[in-house]
Amino acid sequence: MADDDTLYELFTESCQEQLRGIEAAILDLETVQAGDLVPKVNAIFRAAHTVKGDAGAIGAVNLAALGHAVESVLDLVRQERLPVTADLIGELLAIFDTMRHMAEDVRNDAGRDIRAHEERLSTLLAPAPSPDSDAAPPAACPDDAAGEGEADAANLKKSDDDRIRKLSIPALELDILVDRVGELGIAQARLAALSKRRSDQELRDVAEEVERLSALLRDQVLGLRMLPIKVSFPKYRRLVRDACASLGKDVELVMDGENTELDKTIIEQLNTPCIHLLRNAVDHGIEAPAVRELMGKPRRGTIRLSARQDGSDVVITVADDGGGIDGGRLWQKAVAAGRQDPSRTFDPKAAQDLIFLPGLSTAEAVGTVSGRGVGMDAVRDGINALRGSIAVDSEPGRGTTFTIRLPVSLAIIDCLEVRCGLEAYYLHLDYVEECLELPPGQHLTGSLGVMEHRGLPMPLLWLHRFFQLPCEEAAVPHVVTVRRGNGRVGIVVDAVIGRKQAVLKHLGRALGRIEGVLGGTVTESGDMALVLDVPGLLDAAQAAAHPQARQP
């Protein structure tokens, strides 16, 4: 029974991989040039043939039969006897969706009724004209048949060889491996600290060798979690196509930077925010073709999804050339809903940011795609959960651009270790700019204050007082300057220890998500320390100092 389970799992994984490639290739048929049509269809045919063959091998008769019926349609397309239309592409996508569901539950293949799908495929085959209506189609030459059979066998052998060379590792096992490597790094740091305390050159040499090997192992294992973001891009093409069909829009999705790599965990959790942004771009952003024509725009709108690496971050943008965000209308709706102080001066940039408020939408009516005002706040919360940020920039009549900035990896992060009393805290090194001593005579009201830094005022947050630690404060505190937007903030601490690597551990369901805290980590001494979310910590401090400024 265990062997059967393994066989079914291997089949499902292989089948899903083939079907993902098939979907992307079918979507390419909408824009493919005439000379590239047949090679593209041949690739789809070969992948479908592999699915059919594998299904037959494990006894999934109905899935194999459906695959055979699809082959007949694809054969007519590659012979150019069946034109590629939007209806044909839609039917093929629907059939392969059914095959995907069948592959996910292949054990119940015998209970599947595929007659309705076969009838739909038959309607596609019926009107297909022959190349010469007066002449019978040429009979297949035995040599040609043999050649095709040899080609199929070669393709199947290549597929088997690829599976042997590529071993599939369950995601959970990979996460455990990364966790163990992180713990090894902590043990290595403790060994390095021990070698410095003892005058033993041999121990120090061993510690340095362990440090080198653990660093190589860490980079290698983290690399296994890195995936090109293009693994998610094909599903977005399908999403935009289906949204256009539902809303009567005409939109081209242009994608750049598909080979930009991200941690697999980030890619998985990025899916929902991207879906919301793309749906909103089609529904709210891009105008109807007739409206665009009256405005002097091309009837077909454009949404550009791009990704690029910027230092230790990845920047993802979703831009459209639609109508843009009506900041004035958003401002009025926020004031009417009691979400914005009417006495405040209208600020166009602040008005655009109101789009992230929950329950606030400029849609006239609720539709199947959007309109309830529950999407953009979910996008912001999802990005914040990934230690990222999102910004919006819009010009009425010209379009809107959402810019997402995310860390490349969430597993092991470079930090600056600081201390307040007996407690250790870790600050994400990407935000840290410099460390200096707090000038004498500097006055702080509670945990907040201001000091002059390079000729400019810089806000201060005294960590010791903010966390209300019972131990005494340092006689000579230090200031860690961190970036916040386009400005700087100083975090006052008792001591700066140095640069460390933190293996991030979640605090658990009991504590949930704590504002200003990313998680915990283990120090070189074996104690626990909090890894602080610098932007979240500063926001929490500001909210605590000015609770009336919180949005309802």
C-alpha cells in the first residue's frame, strides 16, 4: 500500500508539472507568430502525450482517455486544419483544468464521468476541414508511424532521465533542513566564542574550519529554497485572461524579470497579494475598450508585472495604464465614513494611501471581482507579514503603479545585536546605518526624544524605557541610527554588541503576531532573544505616544 501511495504521489507531481507547462504554452498561443505556432503546439502535444502515457501506466483509464481526446484536437491544430481562436483556447484551458483535478485525485479515476468533456472536444473536431476537401487525407506511411513512435519513446526516456536527475524533496523536509543548518550556525558561533576565551590555537583552528564549512553549507541549503518568481507568473496570465472575459475588458499582461529569485515561502505567501492587485488593475484600473478609444488610448490596456533584485531585497511592481486613482474621491469617502479628519488639509499622496484602509472602496457597485473594499488592506497586511512594504503612485488618467519591496529570504537574517540591561535584542541589519554614543545632557520625555544628527533633527526611541525593563540604564547609552522611509530615527540602547546572524523562530500561536517583533532567536550563550521589526517597532512607539492619531 505504501508503494502504491508513493507511485500515486510521483505521478501527481509529474502530471502537475507537465500541466503547468501546458497552461503557459496554451496562453502563449494567443500572441504567438504564425511561424512559431506549430512548434508551440507540438510542445503541448508532447506534454499531453506524456500525461496520457503516465496515466495509462498507473491504471487511470479515464484520465488517459481524456488525454487521448485532447491529442486529437491538438493534432488538427498542428496540421493547421483547426484555427486557433479565443474559444478554442478557452476550451483547452477548461479541459486541462479538469485533467489537473483528476490528477490530484487519481485514485478515484474509475468514478469519473468524462463523457461531457469528450462531447465538448468532439464539437471542436466536427467542423475541422481537410486540407483538400476533394481528396482523401494521405495515409500514414509505415515509416512515418515508426518514426513518430521512436520519437515518443525518446521523449518518454528523456522525461524519465530528467526525473532521475531531479530528486523531489517535500517542502516540509527542506524547511526542517534549513532550521537545522541555522542551529548549526548558532553552535558554530558558540564554538568561535569559546575558542577566543581559551588560549588554544588548535581549538581556534578547528573553530575557523567549522565556521567556513557551516557558511558554505548554509549558502547551499538556502539556495535550495530559492526559486525563480516565474513559477507563479503563468497563473497570473490565466487570472488576467479570466478576469477580462468576465468584465468585458481587453488587457495584455506583460511580465519582466521572471528569473528573479525569492525564498519559496515568500513566493507562496506573495500569491494572494498579487492576485488582489491584478484583479483590481483589471476591474478598477483598466477602462472598457470603448472608453479607452474615446480617451485616445489603445483599446487594449496594459498591465506590467515586473520583478528585480535590489541589494538584499526584491522589488515587484504592478503597473497599469488605466484611469488611475481618484484621490479626491477617496478622501471624500474617508471623511464621510469618519476615517479621516475633515479639518486636515487635502494631501494628494496621503489620499492615495487611503486605498489601503479596510472597507473603503470607490466602486459604485459590488461585483464578482471586487468592490467590497476588503482587498487592498489584505494586500498590505500580507506584505507586512513578509517583512516587506508596499507603496502606491498614481496619476489620474495615466495609470497606477504599486511597488512591493521584500527581503530575498526569511530563514536566516543578518542582524545587529544590542543589549538593554540583561536582555539581548536583534535589529535587522538592512535598516541600520551607523552607531554612536548618545550626546551627554540629551533630554528624553519618557521613551521618546529628539537629537541633532548631521545638522538635522532626528527622533529618538529609548528601547530600555519603551519595554519598561526593571534593570538600571547604562551610564553612557548608544544610539543606533536606522532608516525610516526617506528619514532616520535613532534607537537608544545600553550597548551595541556586534553583527550576528539570527535564525528566525516564530513565537507560536499562543502569542500570535506582536507588533514590532519579527520572532525569536537563540544567542551564542544559548539564551532566547527577540528579533525586532524595525518599522513595526517605530510605528508601535508612535502609536503608543499618540493613541488619538490611530485610525479607527
